[in-house]
Amino acid sequence: MNTTLYQIVIKQDKQAPTVYLSGEIDFAATIDLGPRLEEIVKHCSRELLFNMERVTFIDSEGIKTLLAAFRMMQNKQMNARVVSCSDQAMRVIKLVGAETLLKISNNAHTESTAIQ
């Protein structure tokens, strides 16, 4: 039985691979998400983009997991950045002061929409 409340989808693009995250990025999600992001970063040979416009909740462990992936990319001398972010996720990310570390630009902030 799968009780995961988050989803990850990776799409390859000409520009760069994009990691689409949705749902709740909390401690329980990071148990699965952390190793998956490590694998993605390991095989990434160019910039890595994150789309978080459908993230409904993120906690400190979720942010920590994202920061670890960004650090791994930096260690490979490659860039990672958030290209889209939900209101809910942006609120928490700003609260902990991580918007600069996650390279979230003002145009990456999106108005949240209901997920069906």
C-alpha cells in the first residue's frame, strides 16, 4: 500500500532536466526523496531545475533535503535552481531564509492553485 503524500517526476528538456515536486515534502517524504535526488544529481551533467508549484506543504526536513541536492550540484560545479514555487512552500522557505540558497527568483513565485 502506497501512502506517499508527495510525488516526484523528472522531465528531460533540451535546456536542463527538471524535477517536478508536488504534495507534502515533509520528513516522511524525505526518507524516499533524499536518495532519489542523490541519484538524479549523480547522473546530472548540466543545470538542474526544480518546479515546486504544486507543493502543498514543506517542512524543515524537506528544505534540508533540497539544500543537500543543491550542495551536491555545487560540489560538481553545476547550477541548481527553483523555477516555480507555490505560495505555501515559498512562505516556509522565506521564513527560514532559504530563498537565496535555493536560488528562487521573484518570477519563480506562482500563485497557488488547487490540486485536484
